[in-house]
Amino acid sequence: MYEALEILCRLFKPGAPRLSEQLVRDLHKQYESLYLATDTAGRTTFNAVMEAIVKWVIGLQVQRHGQPTISPLEPDADLCVHILSTGSAHIRWLIELDNKLSKK
């Protein structure tokens, strides 16, 4: 799931070397124009959801790259289900944002 989000984000931001906190923050800036004209609650919600994606990326980077072992431990099944569910939701939403931005 992490790799799928990484590939997608790099398509949205050509030249980005990898999925990172900064890449998601750059996408946040890119897409926030879609919410500037909306009400305060809409902007607040948008900002909170983008921050949740940042936290998801940070957490999975630790799982994927931050373990001090040759053979990293996999998360338990319940956490894997959550990662897959939230990751797929993030991917669907970011595609929708990119499509909206392309139509502007």
C-alpha cells in the first residue's frame, strides 16, 4: 500500500525522489486551492485530513525502513487491515483531488 501511494504521489509531483512527509505537504499546498473558497469548516477538515495522510506516511516509513533488523517484523493482522483500508482511502481521495485540480 505504501508503494502504491508513493508511485501515485510521484506521478502528481514529478521529480520527487520518494514518498515523504515533505512530498505530502507539497501536495497539500498544491491542492489547498480547491478549498480556499469554501467555508472555514471545509478548510479545517481538508487540512486535518491532509495532516492525517502525513502521519500515515511517517508511521509506515518507520515500519518499512526504520527497523534495526535485517528481516523487518510485519505489523499484526489487525494493523495491516487498518493500513490497507486507510491507505486505499487516501489513494482514492488524492486521485479525486488531482482530477479536480486538472479541471480547474
